[in-house]
Amino acid sequence: MIYPKPADGQSYLINSNNYRQLHQVAEVEPNAFWLDMAKRLDWMQFPTKSGNWQFQKPVSIKWFEDGVLNICANCVDRHADSTPDKTAIIWVNDQGTITTYISYATLLKEVNAMAFSLQNLGVQKGDRVIIYMPMIPEIAYAMLACARIGAIHSVVFGGFSPESLAGRIQDCGAKVVVTANEGIRGGKLIPLKANVDKALLQVAQVKKVLVVNHTSTNVPMVEGRDVVYAPNYNQAVVPEPINAEDPLFILYTSGSTGKPKGVLHTSGGYLTYASLTHQWIFDCKYDDIYWCTADAGWITGHSYVIYGPLANGATTVMFEGVPNYPNPDRLWKIIDDLKVSIFYTAPTAIRSLMQAGDEWLQTTSRQSLRVLGSVGEPINQEAWEWYYHQVGKAQCPIVDTWWQTETGGILITPLPGVHDLKPSSATQPFFGIQPVLLDEQGHEINDNSAEGRLALKASWPGQMRTVYGDHGRFEETYFSQFPGYYFSGDGARRDDDGDYWLTGRVDDVLNVSGHRLGTAEIETAATLDHSIIETAVVGFPHAIKGEGIMVFAISASHTTHNLEELKAIIKNTIRSQIGPIASPDEIYIVKGLPKTRSGKIMRRILRCIARSEFEKIGDVSTLAEPSVVDHIIGIVCAKT
Ligand code: PRX
């Protein structure tokens, strides 16, 4: 099924009149194209250089390298000058009882005050600051304040455990943490400051903790270390001149091996890309009320709640709560209340609201909507159709945007005024983006109707520059399997029209409710308790989460725990090591795992079992112990 582009396509910023020409310039003269796009920002010194990159080792990626700018000045000051009264942020609290409109003038005042506080705590250009906060305006102030003084922020999602937080603090060498006493999500209190306290028992380097009092709860404060945030509005902090290639932030993300990686993004290229893609893909114009439901702790929150929209002087909505609290009409009510015109969310939210039933849509009109977006995982056809017909009443194009923490911004997506829509297809590359499909040997598959590994053969300004503190890991992870390409880790198919259909990860990375988790990371966590000697983790299709987590575990022979106790131990250890987002959906205690004779776990076999695709298991005779396969099938089937 194809949904043709809107007949009134000319009213879109990018439409059939200007698309072809822009596309051609971006393809033929990418450096000139991107330098031209960089003009959308205010520079203290406009760059003369555009892209300067190589994907062969030693991998090096630079954009606008002789340019100087300040990211905060671009997101705040220039709009506070030109449109001081325009609303920058509309914040809605968890209960839905408070809606706060924050103008660009107020945003400047607040960000300035936060920057002053950070400076008082000794934060200087280049220092790393951990931000562990709920979705309240202060998280935006803290990020922008770091950008103002040239500090590098690393936001850690509030759902991560103290152990995960400690690992990130240690890896980036932060000396300052900004947090809140508590967060509130779906009516539940989240003990953020208590989590920070626990994390700091493990890492000694943090000198100061800045605490925003969000709820009325008093939390213990460590004398000399912890400071309650009290904004001082009387001191001006001048935006620091920042080189385009100076780091803006580090964001940790899971890969197929080892600890989460600190994805490093720099300044000029990142903001050019986030702002351009935000404006053109969502067709965001002056009067739009734009709402992306992502938490600021993820890349989507960075690029499309904060940096992109604010760089464009847009009005961006920040919501503290969750889609189904107190009821599954929560998002639709906010859309009506605020007259949201552009709405961007994740398939997992769409599926859970779809499951809650259409009656939750009946009391709202959603008349203000004109563009819908999806991100985080492939959106299945049924969810797409429901989003399009029920939520958008067949009036709003859906942009299914494919991208990653590493890419900084959207790479493959329809443009609402240009492309025909195909449910479940992310369709076409954005301007200047050159995706390829590779076969297992790394050859480009050039015909349409092909399926392969999705890689990029040219850089773009929003691309990550390195893994913080480990450039070798950056090269190894993304550029070694297919030299000369950036390999995304995703599989994709291209149809006869050249449209891309993402088929999911081809590595050991799970995508659970749009959250990325490495199987290795979960396995390591699960074996920390001495009752468990080995585990293997695989994903399986899950109606709401997209992918669920299945753990196969071998218990220690000495354990006296029964099966239910062992399962509880595994669940609790994973939750405390990583956080509730990594909670397993199914756990099986087994006697052995399918391994090759050299000891490698055959996760492929476990994946077949997890999906009940027994016929795909194939020949198991080369396994060290072939009989374990039947044993595991027996255990899994006994449950179902
Ligand atoms: O597998 C792809 C999936 O999410 C992965 C990136 O996850 P993360 O870095 O956490 O960033 C999520 C938000 C950008 C990708 O490798 N993914 C993201 N968007 C889509 C998607 N898969 C299919 N279609 C999408 N639109």
C-alpha cells in the first residue's frame, strides 16, 4: 500500500519544486552544500572548510573545522534577541496539572543562571558534567548551560541504576553531577539523588553535586559536596567561543560487546545537522507547536527535543510523564490542550496505546496535528496504519525516521511534502546521505530489491567523531568489518523504488521499547551473583516492546535456591546493575547452552528457540553437546 504525498505539497518547506535541485547539489557538491547549510547558524567565525574525513584507518571526521561558534548562543541568545516573547519550551508535569510556558527571554535568564552556578562549582571549558535528571526544564537549562561555557555534558537517563551511573561517571571522568532530589514518572517517585549517592560510593572523583529540588522531599546532603540549586539571575555569563570540532556531549550507548560506549558528538556539525533535519523533515515552521516525546536522556531528546528545535527558534514541548498515566488518552489530551501540530514518538508507545483501544481517542480531536513522526525501531504495518488513520485521521504524513545515537540526526526518512509513504518503510536518504547495502564480504549490492547490511559511504556533519577515550574502539566497532564504510549494525532491504525497509539489528544488540541494550552487557550483569555461572541472552518478538529479553541461565551446582528464587535473583541483579529497562521478560534455568566445540555460544540457535522457529535450527551435530538443544526446547515449550 502506498499513501501518495499530499496534493497540496507546495506548502511544505521542502516540496517537489526545490527537492530535486537541493538533492542534486548535495550529491554533486556535498562540501558546498553543507557549508551553505552551516549558514543557518550564527558563527563567531564562519568556517571556510566543510567536510574533511576518511573512513579508512586512521579514521578521522571533521566538519567546519576552522569555524567558531557557541551552541547555547545559537539555541537561546539569538532568539531571545529576535523573538524574546516567543515560547521556547512548554513543560507539562507528570500529573498534567501544571503547564509552564517558557519564553526565549526566560530561557536565556535560566540558562545563564545555571551556567553561573556551574562556573561557581568550578566547571570550566572541556570539563565533563554528568546530568542525571527528570524531564523538567532544568535538564534543558543544564545541557545548554554546559554548552554555554564549553563544558561537555553526558546525560544519563533517569531509569539507569546507580551502578550504570557510576560506570559512566568514571568513564568520562566527570567531577560534577547535576541531579534532582527526585523525579516523578507515571505517579512514581524516582530517587535520583539517592541513586547518585549510591553511585558516588563507587567513584571518588566527583567533587560537587548540584541538586535541583523538584519535589518537596528532603534528601540527605553531603556537606562540602552537595549544593542545592539556587539560581542567581544577576550575573551574566558570556557564551564561550567554541571551535566547531570541540566536543558538545558524550552519550553512552550499548553495543554488541563490552561496556556501553561514550559516543562523542562535537559542536558545529552536530548543530547544523540537528537543526536542518528538524526543520525540513518535520516541516517545522514559526507557528508550529512541536512535540517529541523522547526523554532528554536519549539521543532523540538531545537532537529533537532540545538542540534541533531550539536552534530553529521553535516551540518545543517537554513532558515529564508517560503515555498511559493516568490513562491512555494522556498524549492525545496534551495534543489538544497545547494545539500540538507536529508529534514525534516511538512505535512502542504507539503499540501500547493502540492496544489500550480506540475509545481513548474518542474524547479528543487532535485537529491541530499536521505531521506525525516515528523513531527508535521498525514500525510494524499495523501500528503505522493505526497511527495514520486513527491518530492522524488520514490527514498527516508520517515520517518514519531511521537513525542512531551515533548518527546525531535522522539519515533515512520520507520528507512530508515530497515522498509517497509506505507503511513500515523509512523510504529515502536525507540530502547528502549515501547509504549502501553490503553483502557479507563487504561488496555493495547495487541493484534495487536487495537486502544486506546497512552502511554509509560518506560522512555527514552530525556523525559521531569518536568513542570517548578510545578511538581504537571507534574504528574497530564501526569501520573494521567493512573497511571504508561506516557500518550501522542494522540490516535493510531496498525495494524497486529505491526505498529502504529496516529489518533490525544484525549484531548482538537488542532494541527493547526503543532502548538499545547489548546482550553481552545483560549476560555480564546476570552472572554477577554466584548462584549463576553462565547465561545467554537473546531477543524475541514482543507485541508492545518490539523485542523482549529472554535469558537462558545455568545455575551453580552448589546453589540451594529453587528455580523461582534463581529467576528472581537474575532479574534483580540485572535491574540493579543496568536498570529496570533491562528487566528480562522470560528466564529459563537450563543444564547447558548450545556451544561449538571451541566454546562459543550459538545464540542463533537460541534465537530460533525463542521465536519458536524450530525448523530453522538446522544441523546441531557439530555442537559440543547436541542434546542440550532438545533439552532447552523441552523447557521452553513446557512453559508455553
Ligand atoms: O536498529 C535501529 C533502530 O534503533 C537503533 C538505534 O538506536 P539508538 O542509538 O538508541 O537510537 C534510537 C533513536 C534514533 C538503530 O540502529 N532504529 C531507530 N530508528 C529506526 C530504527 N529501526 C527502524 N526504523 C527506524 N525508524
